[in-house]
Amino acid sequence: MREKKYQISKRQLIECLSSALELINPTVAGHNQRVALFSKEIAKVMGLSDDAVNEIYYAALLHDIGAAPLTIREKNDLIEFDVNMPYKHCLIGYLLLKDYKPFQKIAEIVHYHHSNWLYGANRTFDGEMIPVGSYIIHLADRVDILIRQNQHILLQNHKITDYIKSRVGSVFAPDAVAALEVLSTQEYFWLGATSKSYCNTCMTAKQSEEYITQGDLEQFTKLVSFVIDFKSRFTASHSCGVSAVARLMGEAFGLSRSDCGELSIAGNLHDLGKLVVPNEVLEKKGALNTEDEAYIKSHSYFTYSVLSQVEEISNIASYAAQHHEKIDGSGYPFHIRDDELSPQSRLLSVADIFTALAEDRPYRKGMHREELMAVMYQMAQSKHLDYDMVKMVDNNFSDFDLKRDSMQQYAVGKYKNFWKNINRTLAGYREEAG
């Protein structure tokens, strides 16, 4: 059987992920897109090749991907012009992106996007040349931070440019600042990047002529699942487990190979909206208050809001967003009920509950079979889960749990190595700075 293909471009995938990243810090909504447009125009004026301009544009869209695991205080520090410790999120972003082959060049640019020019003395790091795109994004990033939302952009563009020029050489690369000077007198440069219409049209470009296979799409969504899960040690392997169990459940239910692949992809993406939930809520040990519950109940809606922007995966968006819907209609966020829920949505909901109950969390061990199945049967009897699918879990419990455990053990190991690498590298930075 030929592998299913989707008419989706690399640009669409990156813009979709960038849209999700906007959930991390809503106080700077549109930041990634504005920085991307500023960077693209600066790179073009500098005379870079079309391929280089595109890579810089893509890197700018994802430049703050490493901010997901940061505390609220650390995120707020990033919107100050002089960031106290910018390298942590740069390093996190690099490590998240580098193992996905199509993003390797982007990863390098993201890695160094807070590097100061230092009069040309900072052009290399550990013997490697810092990409010119990193300096361009650094400049564009700081330009956007200087913009005040309560004043028309054309009343502040000259002041912003003058402030940037006062840091040329020490902070910003001269060639990039020279390009900014050329652009600063052209109204389109400022209006195009700051217009709210950009965010509305970002994902509605002409249908792509590029195709990716389902396998390629699944690899991309594994990267996204690490961005989601690595946000908190409480969720470090959850999406990975749900994805694995959802695929097995689809096979046991008799779905086609491509349908099972889409279930696995939906499992990787189902908690995408949790990027909007502060870690302080995700990691809260006591009872959630009403504000905490509001954050939690919003996450599946934001999963749908982001994924539905790519029409080719609209069915996957529905499966992923409906994992908290219930058979009796009492779920959220759409209150879909009974026969309105597709088999895939029901399967993913069961896979999510099964994984959540079976997995270990920092504050408790996973449930044993008897206790877990008692909970799931109770949820089925209460019309929260599909009874036949819960029965299928019971009949295949050992196979499902073995696969879940092996995939989650792998993800936990990756998570621990990920943070070990980050902490070791940051310690080295501090020693050099000290």
C-alpha cells in the first residue's frame, strides 16, 4: 500500500507551529510573525540568496520555540530590551530543532539569535561561525521589543531606528543595521509587519504544490510533541504515550493503516493547546482553583484553533481537539455528544485517559490494571467514554501497556538527557561569564 501524502508545504508547517508558539506568552501576541517579516526584509536588502532569506524567515518564526519550558518570570525577562540570561531559551530551541533533519539549518540560526556583534569579535562560537541569520533575527527581535502598542508605528519608527543605531557594533551587526536604515524610511516595512491582517492571512496562502508523506508528517509532529511535553516534567512523556496507544487501538479496532497513522499524529498533537497553560498550573500539587480550571479547559480549544489553520489535516485537528469530549455531551470545549463523535475521536479520548492513569507522574505512581480498569469502566458507565472501546483496552491491556511503557521510558530518557545537556552547557556559560 502506498503511503498517504498531504499537500502541505514546509512553510505551512512552520507557520502553524509558530502560531502555536504564540500561546506561550500571549502578552506579546504576533511577536514571532513580526520578527519573521522584519528579518526577511532586512535579509533581502542585505542581498542574501532566496534560499538564505527563506531559512532566516523560518528560523525567525521559530526563534522563541525554546521559551515553552520557561517560568513566567523568565518569559517576561525576554520582552525587556536587555535580557538578563537570553541563552537558556536559545539553547533549548536549538536542541529541540536540531534532530529534525529539515530544520537543522534553522536550529543553528535559532541557537545564536541573541548573540551580540561585539565589534566583530563574536563571529564564532566554539570554533563555529555564527550564521548571519542569527544577527539579523537578533536585530529584528529587539526592534519588535521596542515597539509600543499604544502608539501608531509611524510615530515611533525613527526613534526605534535611532536607538538601534546607538548600539551598532557593540550589540548589532553593522551590515544588518545598515539594511534597517534603508528600510526605516519606507512605511511598508513597518506597516506590513505590524498590521493585524498579517496574522489573519499567514496561513491562508495559495494551496501548496508541495507534498509530504504521512511518515514525514508524523516525524514533524514528534518534534511538536517534545515541545509540548518538555514544557513540564509532569508531562514529559504523555503525548508520546498517547500516540503509541492510539495507533494500537486503531489497529485493534480495524482502522486502515493511514487512519491509524493519523490517530498517532493526533496523539502527538492533542495537548498542543497546553502551551497556553502556565507551568505553575500544570505542576500544581493541590486542588486547582477556578482560574486554573479555566486555563485547563481552554487547552483543547487552542489545539483546534492552531491545527485547523492547515486545511489538509482538518480531520486530525478534530480528533486532537475532541479528546476531552464525552459521550453524554458534558465534555469540553464543543460539548459534542454520542454519534457526533467519530470513532477516531472516541479512540483518542480513551487512549488519553488510559495513558494518564497508567503513567507515572512526579507526585504519584501509575495505577495497576485492576484499579485503572475500574476507573475506566466507571467512566464508560457514566457515558464519558465509549464502553466498547474501554472493553477493547481491557482485552488488549498487556499489549497496550507494554507499548505505552516502552515509548514513555524512551521519552523520559530523552527528557532527562535533554535537561542534563542544557544545565551542563548553561553552567559552562556562567563559568565563562564569571
